[in-house]
Amino acid sequence: MKPAWAWQFDPGTLRHVEAALPTAITREWAWEGSTGAGVKVAVIDSGIDATNPAVGSVAGGAVVVADPDALRGARVIEGPHEDLFGHGTACAAIIHAVAPDAELYSVRVLGEKLTGRGTVFAEGMRWALAHGMQVLNMSLSTSRVDYYGMFHEITDAAYFKQAMVVCAVNNVRAPSYPSQYASVFSVAAHSGRDPFRLEYNPSPPVEFGAPGIDLEVAWLGGKTIRATGNSFAAPHISGLIARILGKHPTLTPFQMKTVLMAVADNTA
Amino acid sequence: MGDDPLADLAQLASDLGPVLRPRGDEEFLQAIVETARLVFDAAACSIALLDDFEEVLEFRVAAGTGAEATVGLKIPADRGIAGWAVVAGQPIAIDDVRQDPRFASDVAESTGYVPRSIMAMPLESERRTFGVIEVLDRRQSGGHGADDMELLGLFARQATLAVETSRIFSNLGQALFEAAALAAPGLDVRAALAKRAATAPKAQTELAELALLFHDLGRLGADERLVAVRIVDDFLTYARKHQR
């Protein structure tokens, strides 16, 4: 007699898996020669202004709006759209600065009504997962405890699909979702400006540090502005992950965390 | 006290809520923005709160340049740097806001002060988002943007607690009234409700009248109540669908 799920480890069933990790993980091994080509990255934010020269190109996208009549309280409208604030454009440009050939998809969840925005965020994540996105950049969060279970379910689903969910942590010292979960790449800003400077924090929930203070970032109208926020640190990590995935597409989220930790400036 | 103890109790409970309410809403928030303005050596600091529909941000308190013109201003909640902080649930600091064409410059100009830098932090509890605190043109930053945000986060936390506590007390009168009505089945509830409807502030009149209707409905047969529930339910569905 075997317990449930034990069949997966039967000798005839268990597949041989190429563990893509060498004994010494270096930056050269991790991302040298990669541009992030072939990796789908969803920028779940305020939209992306594709005409901004720092963005380069946008492969596609969708707008999510609250809809009380929809099954889960939100509706997705696929197609091109503008950036309502400038923030999504900033994130897109940061990702492309690190991984120039990553395929960017804009999933606009910000800018509609506030009411029900948790369900709108969640539907944006579901759309990204259903459309094969390998990296989900989320420079946004909610502190509302009502959404704890819903976001936990979606981040678990992402983990099982080997999609990397990268989240900016809120500045307030209280839990915010979805950055709070263990499977998520939780990011805060360090004071450096080099986009490849990466730090690992051995005392989570915040696990990774990236540039996010006094940065010149792309904004609306082809302009740039100088800005500060953990929301600008997250896309740096998304870019690095896209670059690594471009070279090692089979890496799982837990392997990716190991790689990022190994090549971090404070551990390498 | 009059002849109708329940009605008197209802009136008393309703009045007590606002009276017992901590002086959080305006005075405490005002103290927070004044302190924050001094700590950051900023040109101005303000707090805007969301309306019940979460569509409009109204500036409730402000300190510093343009403070008088700022208080009472209303802007759509999905606009500008403050709007982004509220919808994204994330703090943000921008140091050359005039470069941002979507920054609500008409708002800044109507207050007579157009800032160069702005730092915005959402006021969020684990239950809801209340609004945003903003600091304009801070001079004590020395380039340590992250430290500024940590500090502003503490002010935001204070403001959030103040607003949340204040709202609980404001609703206390109504809650006590409802509890009193439920706890005294032997008394003439209808009279109390009718009196309440006649004397309630305008915003509460409809709810008191609705309570009266429900009281009358309760005396009808089961079938009538069922039809009434269906009509109200259908109306709610319709109203939600066509809301704004």
C-alpha cells in the first residue's frame, strides 16, 4: 500500500531532471551572454507607454477592470492601452535596461476605481499565469487582510507553474500582500545605482535588495523623472530573473532564489 | 428625559458617539502634518482622505505654504502622485514633479504653490485604505530618500490609527441605537424609529426611514416579507450595476 502521491516517486515514473546548478554559481554562469530573449515578463501596473525610447517594445497586454457581474469580480480586456500614471513605464524601462530582449507584457490593474482593487490585482495575476508569463512584476500591494487567502492561492499557483512573482514590499512595517509569502521574490530598495548590484537579506520576509533610491526613471511623454520607492527596486530583480531565465529556462523559483543569493554582492 | 425612554436613549446614544470621539479626526491629523512639516523642514504637508465611494480624495488638513487653499480641495482618487500611492498601496517620492505631465498641477496651482518634490504615502490599515499623506519640497533629506520614507511611514501609521479610531466612534451612536432598539422588544420601537427619522441629521434620515419600513414589514405576513426582500434585492443589484 502506498500513500497518495507516492506513485510520483516510483522508479518507472520519476523523470530524470537536469539540475542546472553547478557547484559554484557565478554571474558569468548565471546570465553572461543572455539578454532575456524568449522570456515573458508581465508588468502588472499602470500600463506601459510603448513609445518611450527607454521601453523599446511591448509584446502585448491587457487591462483589468472591476466588474461586479463577472465571476471573480473583475474583467479582462486584451489589447494595447496607455499608461495612466507613468509608473508602469518606469518599471518596463528598468526591466529592459537589465534584460533588453525580454518580452514585456503590460497588465494594467491600476487607475480604475479603488473599490475591488484587490480582485483586480488578482485577476491581472491570473491572466499573466494563463498566458504563460514566466516573470510577474508587481510593484504594488494591499494591506487588506481580506485578500490574504486569495493572493496566497494565486502565488502558490504561480509557484507550481514555475512562474516567478516579484513584489515590492510596502514601506510600512506591517504585512502587505502579495509580497508577504515565502514563494515570492520580495524586494526593497538599497542605496546603490548599479542595476546589477543585488543584495540578499538572510532575515526575510524581504529577501532581495536592488536600486530604488533617487533613480532617474522613464515616465510619461518620453520624459524621465527622479524617483524613490521599493516599487522601482522590484523591476530590477525582475530584469535579472528574466536574464537568468533566458540562459537557464528550466530553473524553478526555489533554484532562482538560490542563484540570486549566490551571486548577490553581499554573498559572492 | 421624556416619556419615551427608548427614543431618549436612541437620541443620547446618537449624540454621544461624536462627543466621545477622540479629537483624532481634525486636531490630531493637524498635529501630525505640522510635526511632519517641521521634521522634514518641508514647504508643506497635508493629509487627504477618501470619500465613502473611494473615488475622491479630499484634503482634510494641511500645514505650511498654501495650507488654507489646500484644505477642502477634492481631486479624483486615480490622479497624480497621491493617487498612484493610494491605488498601488505603495509609497513614492518624486524629486522633479513638474516633469510629470500627469501630476495634478492644476491642483497645485490652485493652492498657489507648485512643488518641485513630493513624497506620498498611503494611509492603509488591514481593513481598508483611508487616504494619503504628502510632503512637499522637503529640505532635510540629504539624499537619503529611503530614511525619509521610513519616517513618513511612522506619521502615516499614526494618521491611519487616528482616522480608524475616529470612524469607529462616529459610528458608535448608530450602533448603540440599533442595539438599544433590538434589546427592548417590549417597548414601542415603532415610535422610537419614527422619532429618530424625524430628528436625524439629513444623511441619516433615509436610513432611519428605511428602518421604519422594515419595522412595518416585519408585521406583515411571510409572503409579503418575501416579496419585499426580493424587490429590495433586485433594486440593489440594479443600483450596483448602474452605480456611477
